[in-house]
Amino acid sequence: MVAATGLLGLNATALAARLAAREVSAREVIDVYLDRIAAVDGVVAEGEVWSAKPAGELTPDEPHAYLAVTAAAARAHADDIDARRAAGHTLGPLAGVPLALKDVLTMRGAPTTCGSRMLEGWVPPYDATVTERLRAADVIVLGKTNMDEFAMGSSTENSAFGATRNPWDLDRVPGGSSGGSATAVAGLLAPLAIGTDTGGSIRQPAALTGLVGAKPTYGTMSRYGLVAFASSLDQAGPFARSVEDAARLQSVTWGHDPRDATSVPGEVPDLLAHLTDGVDGMRIGVVRELQGEGYEPGVEAVFAAALDRLSDLGADIVEVSLPHAGYGLPAYYLIAPSEASSNLARFDGVRYGLRVDAATAEEMNAATRAAGFGPEVKRRIMIGTHALSSGYFDAYYLQASKVRSLIAEDFRTAFTGVDALVSPTSPSVAFRLGDKTADPIAMYLNDVATVPASLAGIPALSLPGGLAAAPDQEGSALPVGVQVMAPLKRDDVMYRVAHALEQATGFPALPTGQRAVTIEEDS
């Protein structure tokens, strides 16, 4: 589709080294990525902020990772970094590396739509804490990425601005809700990205697009400036092409924030200090309930091979039970919609976003919400409102909360005997666009392996385990993710296990599938 320079094939760590050695300038890197975005992604490359084409004008060959590209600001930031580097200033370890930011995190000077007509055109006057920390680390934000509306979905088909496509096969989904961020990194439209994970919305897209994607321990990545879906679950985290890249990105964005009432106080561990220590002598638990029925044969085969690699590396592999994990999905789909019903009540036509005028306030409110929210958001608001209503609260929301506590206790018990837990990330490889949009239950089942860790608040990461054929056997093999889970605030252990497995796997990092977004590396 478009020839790429060798810079596009570099992961963030390698690119940062080239920048630090002044072998390439930050401005050159930014221009290479902006050129590729303009050529590939279906944006109108005009003005200071480039906008995506309307959904009806996008072609099947355009991945549609970005909703807005902050071209002028990215170039200005790159020029500033180059000037400070030339003047001998000390810069951060990722200075000059580009990044794609999920459109649920606020950023001054750029629209924040959450993939919804409700916020179309809204430009926030402040940065999210994650955005602030990216700027402080001199990571350059290229733009805002597409997502399922208000982060509700598992395929990025629920965006009001059109679906995002998987770079491995453009007829398939990239997962969701952070599919735009995943596609940006997998499609070589950014070397790094930030997504958010409520029930698997970083890990599942990472699995389906062949990336590393991590959900940090809940409360360690600030939610200030993250537009809320489910406040007790939402957590920002990194997408990257390697475990080390993800660890470096998390290292510059996490930590306590007094502006976030859910932020965990205290120090966070050094994610790089023991990254390469390996797993020899570690006990790693295989979760019995997160495999078997409902998982595609190709996924199970890749996961079995990953266990063999861990064993060969010296880890002691043992089976572990999480007795209540099977109740995680129904508990999640009561708790998350209930919190969404409360959080999204603020979008009423008075205080935020869209307003549809009507004769009375009540009619205006109803008309605004009818026009501004898409079908999936409306569905979840109705589920949550019902679960919280008088006469049903105890039977639904309270019971789900009790199940959540039991699942957290299951994890605490499991971690008394093992250092980390592993499972498949997703029960399937990437499915075709439109395959599950008519069946919400089938869509929700994509989260079956990721939801338990979200409910418990523990850190969890997906990394590529290998490739497997889709059940329809059409096209090339597709990525399969392996999930690594660790105890609360032991994100360093999660990254250590993932790094060891990654080094033993040797995954082909670039998409090679049918109708993939291809590149040609310079010699």
C-alpha cells in the first residue's frame, strides 16, 4: 500500500535508542509516521488537526485507527525535543517516540469524542493525568484513536464514526473497545499507544492484533481525565510491540495522583529492574476455569505450546482453580452497566456535549440521549438502570458485588501458592466484521477470560503466543494471545514472566495476513 522507511519497523525501545544517539531526529520520525497515516488510514490530511473521513467514505483498505491526528502539535513537540537534545538537555528514555492516544482520555487542543455523537466536536480545556505524564516524558502524541462508544464493546464496531479494521486481515475486527489504539500499533501507524481496560479492552485487542497490551493494577494509573464508563473498573494501560516497550511506557505514566480519588497511594515497583531475570524456579499457575469449552482449538494449541516454553525455561507449571471465575462474566455485566448508568447520566443536554432542543426539559433530555447514544450504550444504560432500581438492587447489583468479592478472594488464595497465573486471553482469534453485532451475548463472551482479573483489580497482560487458523480457514493464520496475571501491585512480576515467554516465542511482529496493511522494509 505504501513503502515505509526502516523507522516504522523499529519498536519503541530501539527507536528511542536511535533518537538518543542522534542518528535520527524526532521531527524526522514524526514526519515518517504522519506520512504513513495520511497514505493509509483514511484521514483528511489538512489543517493543524486532521480528521477521519466520514464513515460512509472510508474504503475497505483503510484501517481507520485514528479519529483525529494532531499533526501540528506533534511536529512542534518534535522540534522542541530536537532543540533541547541539541542543547545538551537530559531527556526521558522515550523522548521523541510517537504514541496514539485512545479517544477517551482528554487532551488540550484535540477533540475527545469517546467514539460517540454525544461528544462530537468537544475539545476539552485540560489534559488527563496520563496525557500530562506523556508530555512530561516527551512522548509525542500523534492523535486520538477510534474506540467502541464510551468503551462499550469488544470489536470497535460500536463507534459512531465507523468500525476499525484489523491490520492482519482488514475484513476482521481488531477487538475492542481500544481497537483503534491496537490497530495503530499493529498497523505501523504508531510504535506505542494508550488504551483503557474495563473488562479486557486492552488485553483482548492486543491478543487479536499480535501485540503486548497491559492492564495495570487498578488504581495505579490515574483516571483523572479519563471519561468514565465503570469507575471501579476503568484503567488506562499500554499497547506496544514488545514487553519491554510496554513496561517502559507504563513506567512513565503510572503512579499516585492526588486528583484521582481511586488512585492507590505509595510507591510502585520498578518494572525494568528484574525484567530479564527469567522464570527459572518460579511457580506459574494455569487457571482451570479459563480454558476448555468455548475456546477455539487453535487458541488451545498455542496456549499449550506457551506452557511448554515456560516449563522449558525452568518454571514449575501447576493447575490452579478459581472456583467463582465462571460467574465473572454475569457479575461484570451487572456491575459495569450499573456504574455506566450512573456515570452517563451527566450527558443530559444541559451540562455536557450534544443538545437537542425540545419544548420541555424532559423532552430535551430524552431527545438528546436518543440522538447522542448508540444502541450498545443504550442497552447497557437500561441494564444498569434496571439493576439499580428499587426492588432489584439486592437481587442484581448487590449479588454481583458479592460475587466480585469471591473472585478477588479466589485470586488471593491462588497467589499464596504461585507467583503468577496464565490463561488464553481471548477464546477466539479475530472474527469477521459483522459476525457478532446482532448477538450481544456472543460479543460479551469475548471477555470471558479477561473479566475475572478486572473484577479483582489485579495486573494482567496479553502477549502474542503464536498464530492459529480461523475456524473458517480463510486467509492466513491470525494472532493468539496469552494472558499473564500477577498479585496486586506486582506488575513487575507480570512483566518478568511475559518477557521470558516473549523471548522464547519469537513471534512475527508485523502483520502478514490476507489483505493486511503491509510495509516494505528498506534494506
